[in-house]
Amino acid sequence: MEVTEASTLCDAVLDEVERAVVADRSFLETVLLGVLARGHVLLEDVPGTGKTLTARSIATALGLSFSRVQFTPDLLPSDVTGTHVFDERDRTFEFNEGPIFANVVLADEINRAPPKTQSALLEAMEERQVTADGETRELPDPFFVIATQNPVEQEGTFSLPEAQVDRFAVKASMGYPDYDGEAELLHRRANRESRSPTVEPVLSTDRVRALQRVPETVRVDEDLLHYVLEICRATREDPRVNVGVSPRGTQRLFETARARAVVDGRAYVTPDHVKSVARPVLAHRLVLTADARVDGVRKSAVIDDVLDRIEVPTVD
């Protein structure tokens, strides 16, 4: 698949999702970038903004299998990965696959489950496999997690472990819809007799696999590669940061910048591609110092300051 064709397909997917989801297109693009970069997506916002609908609509438009896990304080790891069940007819134990065995897994309100259950996703997200009772099983291909969480200030939430947060390629926030968008929601609610907009499949499993291979063909000049490195390494030297971007985060910035180029229909990465994805890819990976948190420093502001300090290379 060529870059131009991939860009056209991405636009078609976004157009289809926009029929059902009232959200800014740049937000939907960020979610799609996570898919293209073979990563996972973390959506954080207050309840009722449409996070669950977004995940379901993306899966439908991509033509992929979808499952939803509602995370609760009493959810067990086996409820996610699956477990062996005794079959009285055959007198044997059979493995019942959990909801993790789908192309797109919505981990809804992931920070309402205790850390032990949250960690059940770590192997699946990193290795694309799960181990239950000593047996390892491969997950479907493609596989990615779209996790939603409420702000940590909400009652009944747990902070995600840093190791798990680092495994999300991008983190995005929907925000409240604008005036016209919220009015559209009211019109849909007022006219209950008419069918609400639905999403139809645009791609298929094979087409999504082909789409995910396209960023691998995008050219990244040596100067751009060092630009990515300097940005990530600068976060580790910022006095407001206790733990900077990990090497995994550096790779994710590189991969997501290539995905951004594909969405824009470019066969090469530019500095603007890197800068446009730096916030959603890097900010959630930072661990600020106690003083910075007391002073109200925002992680996104740290990334912006780093981008301002690093010299931008010239690309021919």
C-alpha cells in the first residue's frame, strides 16, 4: 500500500467516525495515530464526553473485532485474560478466552480497578500475548487497547502504575464539545424516533494490517532522528522532572511521527510532524518532582518548553 492510498483510507475512517462521534477531528486523528503506530491509546476525561463511543466507533470503522471490559474495584485478572473451566462431559479443563482476545479492547475506566488487575494488561499490551496457568496464548493481529480513565481527582480511582502508563503510545483528552456540537447532541436526544448516526466498516482486518505497515516505509532523515533523540533526552535533564521519557517513549515518538506523516500523505517525516505528536506521546510519561506538582506545573508545558529549546533541523 502506498502512502497516498493510506492517507485516503485514514481520511475515510475519520469521516465515518465523525458521523457518530461529536469531537474535534484532531482528537480522532490522535487516536488513529496510535493504531497506525501499532500502539495503545489512553483517553482521559470526565464522564459523559463520549470516550466509550469513540472507541467503539473506531473499531467498527476499521472493521475489527471489539470487546469491552468495564473495570471495577472487584475485577480479577482472570476476568480480563480468561481462565480454565472444567468440562464435565470430557472430564477435562478447557480455556475460556477472556475479553482481551479481540482486535480492539476497550478498557473502560481502567483506573477504577486496583493495580493488580491493571497489571494484568501489561503482558498483553507489550508482548501481544497472555499467560494463564502456565500456558501462553497469542492475541489476535492487529491488537490494541483503548483505555479510558477519569481524572484522578474523581472518587474511587487509582493512579495507573508508571510502567503501565509508559506502554500507551499516545494519551488524548476529548474535552467538552463546542456549542454547535453539544446542540447536535440535544437534537439527537430530542428526536427519539429517528435513528442515531451509526458507523459502518470502512476497512477490514487485512487492510488494517496493510495500513499499519505503511509507516515503516516513511523516510526519516538522520537529522530528524537526532531531533527526536534530543527532545526525549532533554526531558530527563529538566529540573522540574523526576523521571523523564524512557527509551520506549523515544521509540514511540519516532513511530508516531511516521504515522503522522502517513495521515498527512507524506512519504517523509518533517520537524512539524515530530512537534505535532510530542505532547500526546511524551507528556503522560513524565513524572514531575514534588515541588513542580505543588507549583502546578503541567506536563504538557514541560514538553512545550523542551520543544522551544531544541534547535529544529532543516529538512530538504
